[in-house]
Amino acid sequence: MELTPLTASAHADTFSRDHLPPVEQWPRLVFDLPELAYPDRLNCGVELLDRTVERFGADRTVFRAPSGERWAYGELRDQVDRIAQVLTTDLGVVPGNRVLLRGPTTVWLAACWLAVLKAGAVAVTVLAQQRAAELATVCEIAQVSQALCDVRGVEDLAKAGVPGLRITTFGGDGPDDLRELAARRPEPFTPVDTAADDVALIAFTSGTTGRPKGCMHFHRDVLAIADTFSRHVLRPEPDDVFAGSPPLGFTFGLGGLVVFPMRVGASAVLLEQAGPKQLLPAIAEHQVSVVFTAPTAYRAMLDELDRPNRPDKSDAYDVSSLRRCVSAGENLPAATWEAWQRRTGQRIINGIGATELLHIFISAADDGIRPGTTGVPVPGWQARVVDGKGAPVPDGEPGLLAVRGPVGCRYLADARQLEYVRDGWNITGDTYVREPDGYFRYVARADDMIISAGYNIAGPEVEEALLRHPDVQEAAVVGRSDELRGQIVVAHVVLRDSVQGGDAMAAVLRDFVKAELVPYKCPREIVFLDALPRTPTGKLQRFRLRESVPGERGGPAETI
């Protein structure tokens, strides 16, 4: 089944719909589950908040903060409606206006996001770490005229110098602070009757290798990720407590910390700082049952788990409350999966998603998990592996991952739409193999394949081999130009505390990899680093490694 945006829009400001790609450039949309048959009129803010209150009551906890503060669903609804009143009455926001949201992961940021949706505006949530030049680019592309910003992050936004941008801060103590304005707006708010295919949010790709792309998602899309991956794979329950490291400016975090728990009446712990050293005590304190984070964080948490965490050094972190652990953002090495399962008894739910498709579309849970693979298409989604011309390749052969489902790539006025969507499929840029039993196995990003002396080498495979060595904390493998071989394999390695790098350690690691893989895949150069370069969302920045990040190098390997 295919749907086109023919529904009458509620947007007075038609910028978003006017700048959707032509329908013929969309991927084919699939709505083959009964729960995806959404009505023509739909406001996802209302569905996540007001309808959940109707089903479960106003007194249930929805958000928790490390300080011990708790918000109930009814309290959140009241505050969201007050913010929506401020947006429409005090700030003059009309349906369809783009509203930038900036700040660390807090209850107030989540409330602002819901208020923007209920007001019929378009949420543009950015990372708290983004700087003035990046913010200026986002505002230019999305034509943003309003911003709600945590007072602690307003400096960079002001420096961006966006023409005509009106910034309203929250978290301060002035009379024009959003919280003060909201306190003066107790009257009921009537949500805007948006169309299911009105744009609800614009999520920007990281832009680490070029101009960022704005991915436009509809109100129905926000619910679709909850009604596919969350409902059928994650299977949360109303009494679950969610937590995780991805920020709300990252769609992985938006789904895992707001959309998924609210869809079922559950609660979430919102952490401003959510590294392993903050996430573990939060899990123990709040009895977190569902956690979202990246593979690197799971590996780091393993090192922290058994360290005494109280002043009297009496015990280690208690993670016995966990029942669901989700990993995405980068490939999950089998060694990390196995180590986490041995230590905690929990099977990590691996998954691949994309900003273009909002959240996870291939995954598996429970007995369906096979370490070393990503999984199978999430119910409601379809996937296949194709060659460069879009033709399916046989099982067992690598090719480009192509997916389609109820959410599809729609770039905001960007010619790269024709690169991502081909023949009705979303081409994610990942190289995959479909096994004969239907499981999909990650090979590499399509642009991360290393061709050395005629051999195709997938960097993640070499990384997984290195990570099986007990002294390796992190590993990243890239290709470097070489006159003789075209490219050589270069490994960047972070060792565990107290382990020294250098030529001797490099030789140990090369011998270890040769025992795990065929010799031509062994790194010809090993660079030891204190940390790998990552984006604010935790994604590895391989392009920076290709630019020769300085570090302590092990000597070159002998000719293979």
C-alpha cells in the first residue's frame, strides 16, 4: 500500500510541505500491519500524551531526573499545554513554523518538543554540543524563526547570528523565561488538528562529511516507529523504566527516551550526562529495565560494573533490574555481545536504524538473536541486498542494504534524495550480506570497504578480531592510500588502563589477528590512541582517522 500527501494540511506556514521532494522521488511506503492504518487527521503529540493519560491515568510517572524529581503524565500534560499557549499566544508561532529546540536531555526539553507538536509547528531538535556555525546552517536550511533554548546553551545560538531568529530561554530566572511565561498561561490549550502527513519534525544528519541533510518526518512516522520496532521487537510494558545515552537531538534517543515509553505509559530517566559512569548508577538507583546506548558504551560499562561504587567500597553496580538492552548507532561486535551476556545475563538487542528512516528497521530479540548479525527486518519493514544497479544479489554475497516500510527518506530540498532513494527503496549506504536463513549481517559502510592488493577487506571484521583481545578497549580500522597496494589496513586502538602501546604490543596484536583472520586482513600499521574521535552522539568519525590522527604507532608489519 502506498500513501501520498494529499490530506489537507493544517499548516498555515507551508514551507515544509512545499519543500518535500516530489512524490515520485519517495521510496515506496509499506503499511502492511493493521496498527499502521492511521487516520487522516493525527497529532502525534496528542497521541503520545493526552491519549496515554486517557488510557493509564494522570498520576503515572512519565519522566524522572537524577535529582529525584518526578513528573507525572498529568503534570506533563499541564506544562506542555502551557508551553503551547506561550508559543501560539505570546510568541506568535503558527502551524508549520519551524521551532529549534536546544539543550541537554531534560524534562523541559522533552516538554518543549511535545508542545511544539501539539501547537502544529515543526520541531527541529539539535544537539546541545553543536556550535554556532553548525546551528546557523541548520537554521538556514530549515528557515527557523523561533527557538526554545536551555539558558545554559544560549551563547552559541546567539553567536550563530541567524537573521530574525527569536530565542526564548528556559531554566533561567528572568520574567521572559519560558517557565515564567508558562506559569502565566493556565488556560486550556486546544491542540492543532494536524494531518497524519503533516511534517512534525526535521531531524538533521550529522553532516560530518558535508552539508547536513534535513530529514522530514510526518506525525504518523513518529507513531510508526513505536508501532513497529518498539511494539514487535522491544515489547515494552507500562511498568518499564527507560534510560539511555543518546540525546533527544538524535532520533535514536528521541525514540528510546520519549516516544517508546510514552506510547505504552511507561517512564524514562532523563540524564543530562549519560556516559557509562553516569548510566550505571542511574540504572541501579532507578531500577531501569530498558536501556538504549551504543556498542562502545556497553564495552565501557563492562569495565565499570565491578568497580566499587559507594564511598565505603562495599559493592558494585546493581543492574539486575535490566530486562531489555538495545544497541544501535554503529555495528555491535559479537565479542561485546558475548561479554555483556556473560556478565549480566542479558542479550543485547542489536539494531540498525537511520535518521532518514527515524529509527531501527532491522533487529531481533530474545531467542531470535544471533550474535554477529543485526537480525531480520522488523515487522512492518522489508529489506534486501542489492548491487550498484539496484538488482538483488544472491544470499551470501555482499551488497548494498535496501529497505522500505512505513517511514521513508524525504530530504528537505536536497538533491541527494536521488542518491538515497532508488527504485522505491531506501539505500542506506551500508554493505550487508543476507544469510540463507534470512538474517542480515553487517559488513561495513559502503565507503569504508578497504581494497588492498585486490582484496576486499571490511574494517569492522578486523575491528571485531582486535576487540577479542583482552587488552583492547576500542578499535577502529580504516584504509590509507598506498602506492604499491592501493590501500593498506590501518588499525587505531585504545588499550585498557595500564596496558602500554608500542612496537611490542603492536606485534602481539598482529599475531592475534592473524590467528583470527586470513593474513591479508591483518593491519599493516597500528596506531595507539587515548580515545577514538566520535560525534556528540557517539558515532565513530572514521574520516578523521583517515586524516592521520596522531598517536603512538607500532611498527609496520612484515610483508604478507
